[in-house]
Amino acid sequence: MSREQRPLAVTRTYLPPVEEFLGHARRVWETNQLTNNGALVRQLEERFRDLLGVRHVILVANGTLALQIAVRGLGLEGEVVTSPFSYVASTSSLVWERCDPVFVDVDPDTLCMDPDLVERAITPRTSAILPVHVYGHPCDVVRIGEIAARHGLPVVYDAAHAFGVTYRGRPLAAHGDVSTLSFHATKLFHTAEGGALCLDDDDLAAALEPMRRFGHDGPEAFSGLGTNAKMSELHAAMGLAVLPRVGELIARQRGATRQYDAELEPLVASGRIRRPRLPDGAEYNFSYYPVIFGSEDELLRVRATLNADGVFPRRYFCPSLNTLPYVRRQEAPVAESVAARVLCLPLSHDLTPDDVARVAAGVRRALAIP
């Protein structure tokens, strides 16, 4: 198969030069320490503290465990106000920790939690607010913070898509009582598998950190309940090799995004598709390219056309999480509508101009737009 006709997935993992990875991994062989808060994990945490603008970064094995530790460490119970438009982990983590998700519908333009609806969802049983920076687009952190302060509630941001995003000059991961990140292989920055909790509160960090290592407080003592959520040294080695390339990766995906914008402009201008709005003051990481169609039938037609050409977009995020079988059924008409009509087109570090043109042509062809 020629490069022009290679299969195109919605994302493609960036692998750094193997020599750079091995340069970090060699230290694992030198120390013979593969886990338990080794030197590479500590080094990566130190680099993140400066990069993300927070006092504490706690690396863990994946982003789901980061959410679960944040929920458990904050002692959340009862109701947690959250978004129905996200990957399932933001809701399943709450249910796993015996909390009751209360879904607030999303803003139809940004697809993030609608702050106008947050306050009316708060009840005496509410213990926290858990918004999601959807596709890495910033939530209205100012208004959400004001609402949380009025009601004395902590805010845990699911920032899984937001690595490298800034809002009003500040890293997005620095907002809230805790922000959680995912470093899964599909993410812009990855450690193959991994995640992090980002926060400023010294006391809370001291409570959360032992929870990733069974609650150990020394080899024969335990400070409290914990789990096994440690990041290994080999995963940290991958992160140290990928991190210096993040700026380059963002630049490449920014270029592909700009080309998509130009190629699909006739569809936007005619109202056949639309794109989520990025809030003013945000500097984006260009992780995803979501497109919202006029109907689910149009989405399915576009997907079938692209699949036939070896192009594999994905329905991020479907279904709307308020329809999951293990949550209390609640109405979220905007999220449900968008979930049925949104498709993320391929976007990755190695997407060529010919690749973008091929995908865009398939979308136009499916919608009968020349």
C-alpha cells in the first residue's frame, strides 16, 4: 500500500527516537529499580511542576486511577456534579468510588459543562464539582470556581486532554483543587500508560501521595487506605523521551488543523458542519479535530465513506454518559444530541498535507459538496 493510501486512524502514537528512550531506560538497568518512586519518576514529576505551574505533581499508572485517588482523597460522597459529554472514565470513576453523578448539560458551543446550569444542580448532598475540559478546550474555570467557592465545594478537573493547554496565560492543569491528566498512548504527551494529579495544597498532596502506593508510610506502617497506582520507571523513561518533543508535536498538529479548517470551510460556511468553539484566551494543544454534523445519518454516511477509503475517525464521545446503564437517568438534551453527531477526524504528528486533503475530500464527497 502506498503512503498516500495508508490506513489513517483517529490518532497515532508518537514514538521518540529509540536511542533517546534507551538513554533514559539505561538508568533503570544501572539502578535495578523498576518501580516504587524511582529516580526517573521523580525527575519527570519535577519537570512537570515547573511546566504545569503547580506545587505538586503525583504520577500514577493511568488517568482513571488519578481520578479515583482524587475522589477518594477528597473524601467525596453523595452527589458530584459533572459533565455527560466526556470519555466514560470521568463518570465510571465516580460510580466506582460510590458517588452519584449529577449531570449538568453542556454549552452547545464549547461542549464543556454549562456554568449557567451548575448552580441549580447543587443540593445539600453535593460534595464536589467535576468538570471536563472536553477535547482540551477550557471549561469556564472562573465561573465554576466562583460557584464552588460560594457553596464551599472542591473542584476536580478532568484535564485528560489538556496537557500543554494554557488559559489566560496559565496552564490549564493549574486550575481547581485537583486536576487530573492522562498520559495514555493516544494522547499528545504520553508515557505509554500513565496519569497525574496536579495540585497546590500541601496537606492534600501529603494525603494523596501515599494512596498510590497502598497507603504505605514507611515499610511497615500505613497512613491510610491506598491502592497500587504507581508509575513504573520504564513508563517514566518514555515520558522523559517524549516531553522535549511536545512543542514540535503541537506545531505539526496545528498545521494539520489549519489545513482541515481551509479544506472544510465550504461545509462550515454552508452550515453542513460546525466545530466546537475555543474560548478566548486559550492556547490550544491541537489534540483533536472534532466535527459536528447536522444529523446522525450524515455522520454515519461520512464514516462509511471514510472507512471505505481506509480512514478511521472515531465517535468521541458516544454515548452521552447520562445514558449509561449504571447511572441514574437524567436529561441532558444538548449532550445527547451532540454525542450522536460528533466525529473526530484523524489528527496526529505524522499526518501529511496529502492525508488531510484525502480525509477532507472524503467528508465533502459523503455530503455531496465538491
